[in-house]
Amino acid sequence: MITPEFVKTMARYNAWQNESVYSAASKLDDAERKLDRGAFFGSIQETLSHLLWGDQIWMSRFAGTSKPVAGSIQDSRHMVPDWLGLCAERKAFDQVILDWSAEVSDDFLKGELSWFSGALNQDVSRRTAALVVHMFNHQTHHRGQVNTMITQAGQMLDDTDLFVLEERYKPS
């Protein structure tokens, strides 16, 4: 079982890593960010757009926030086509996740969530704690893809090791 403290830590890790990814990607020009590099969602920008979409869909289930404007997983890659708009939405939504994490309780994590899964095309129910872990794992998975693409484009990101979070990330 995960704890509310774990959720807070992972929310902070998410914000820190997104700052690093977006900072490095901002050093690339628009064409480099939009270049199809063979990742599942194609480009750096499309993968980051999908990642924001994923966070928004999970938070709509966890906290009742608005669902993302793109309806499907495949549409998610084009949800925010403007780079500066994507940067702004990401930063704002990371704060939503941080604020939510401060309110997560043991009772919430012990619960179960039911919803219609577009990925499975059926109604599903799962333990909430496992779904929260999934959201953070999904973030790490796609940021890893983006990290590789950004590195291949010649930029470097900050450290990604969770154990250095306390030394490296001070929320702005």
C-alpha cells in the first residue's frame, strides 16, 4: 500500500522532472521538437502533449478536474499544438497535481475507482492506490522517451534519480 507521503513525493518528482524536460526542450527549435523521432507518439512535443493529456484524464478521475479537450489517446498528441501554450498548461497542471497530492488521504488510497476505459473499451474497476502509482509510472515512462529524444537532439536534462529530489528541486 502506498501512503499519502509517497503521493506527495511523486507529485514533487513529477514537477521537478517536467521543469527539466521542458527547459531542455525549449532550447530546441520548433522543427526539432515536432520532428517524428520514431517514438510511440512520434515527436518530443507530441509525446509531451500526450503526457499532459494522460495526467488530465487521471486527475479528472481522482479529483474531479476537467477532462482534457482531446478525447482519445491518439488525439492526445495534438491536444496542445503550440509550444508556449503546452509549456504554460504543463506548469499549471503540475501545480494542480501538487495541490491534490497535499490532500490525498489513506482512505482515498484504500478505495476503488470505476470508470469507462477508452484504452480497454470497457467499464473497469481498480484499486485507487494502484491507479495513482500507474499515473506516476506513466509520467516516468513517457518522460524517459522524451529524455532520449532530447538527448539525441543534443540537449541535456537534469538528473532523474529520485533520491536527489530533496537536493535538486525547490518548488518555485
